[in-house]
Amino acid sequence: MSIKRFAALLSTITVASVALVGCSSEGDTTVAADCKPAHTFSTVSKGTLTVGVTDMPPQVTTTGEGGMGGIDADIIRLFAKAECTTITVQTGNSAAVIPGVQQGRSDVALGGWNRTKERSTIVSLSDPLYIDPLAIISAAGTDTIKALEGKTVGTVDGYNYVPSLKAVFGDKLKLYPTPVNMAQDLDAGRIDAAIDGAIAAAVTYNMEKFKVAVAQGDDRVPATQEAAQGALVFNLGNAELTKAFNEFLAGIRKDGTLAGILKNHNVPAEVLETGDPRLI
């Protein structure tokens, strides 16, 4: 799906309020005695899927059943159920959850992580779940990077487009551990605009006060040229787990379960039009 078409869909997404709560907890803790897993793979702790969670609503939050919520949380719960594993939740900021997977402390990181060439060298990326174009959130409805030059701009630490934004904005770029923290500063007037994924932006910000606009293409920021594909992140050395999840994902995409999850979170099904897997 083109970025322009996605931009037209933003008005169909219902705004939801979010809160930041840090915690560590057990997720689903029971498995039926006669449960037969669909695949065979190893995990950090036998019989449980250790899940890295941060606050990137609506993809994932540290609130909800078992200490996690959001689109990705709903998906991984279904996967764990199909594989007869319990879930252990590990919370952290956006810059910490991928290293947790990379270093073998957790099995998977949630958050709709963009499929990038750089990221693919350190972790295993699932097939794409959905697309998430880069968006600008501001009171004026600004839709170009150029219009933000000279202004104080925020984005989330760990996003793949942080280096290119640093090159454009220098010390005018402010990094945040979560989109929720960034939204609080934008609301308080401590930054002039925020840059985030369009899915998250549409449900994180007060739409009466701020407008979400998909950014026009800018050669200096490659993420504006093509909508990023969101994925889950697995350990690079656990090919069996990644393969199992990809097969599960193909199944819930085909039978409509994935579209149903997105609908439950007020996200249009058109974001499922990811095209073939690609890296940016």
C-alpha cells in the first residue's frame, strides 16, 4: 500500500488514551496437560516464552493482562497458546528490549520493530506483520521534514531513523525512552513536533490539539520514502523459533485472525498490505 493511501486512512483510526506503567510479571501461566505444540524449538527458559515488552502503543504496552497489552501482545499470546508455552514478561525501554533478545535474556521483543538491514545483522526479524509509515505530529499539521528545521523535535530512542534525524536536526533532536514520554513533552510544549510511526501516532496523541501527518518523502530521511514493515524480533541463533512464528503468522493472516486483532485496536486492515518482506 502506498504512503499516500495510508495517510488517507489515519482519519479512520479512533484515538485511545495511554498510560506508562513499568513492571515485570508472569504472563499466561497455565498450559493444558494434553496440549501438543505445533512446532519444536528452544527457549531461554524451558516451557516458557520470555517476551521483551516496552511502551509503544498500540503495538505493545506494559499494561494489560499479565503485564502486556496491544496488537503484538495479542499475537504472541496466540502463538504461545499454539506452542503450549507459558509467557514471562520482561519490561524495558525501547533501547533495551532488542539487546535483551540479542544477548539471550529474552526470546522475542514486541513493538512492531522496523525491518532494517542494520537490525537484521544482530537479530532475527519475523516476516512483516503490518506497515507503519513515518509521521509528524504537530499542532500545525506539518508534513515535511524541511518545515521542522530550526525547531525542537522529538523521536524515540532506538528507532531506525534516529541517525538520519540527528543528521538533519543536530542538537535540536530530543530522544525519549517511549512514545508516551514524548507525547507528554509535546503536550507540555517542551518540543515543537514529534516524529513517530503513523500507527502509534494516531492513537497516542490528543487529536483535538495535534494533527498526525504522514511525512512527505525527503532524501535525507530514507524512512520517509517507503512505509516501514513492522516485525517481531527473535534471537539470531534461534532459527527454529523464528520459522515457527512465521508459519503461525501466515496462518492467522490467511484465516482473518490478524485482521481481527487490528480491528480490536482500531487499526484499519489496510496496514496488512505489506507486500513482500524487505529491509530498509
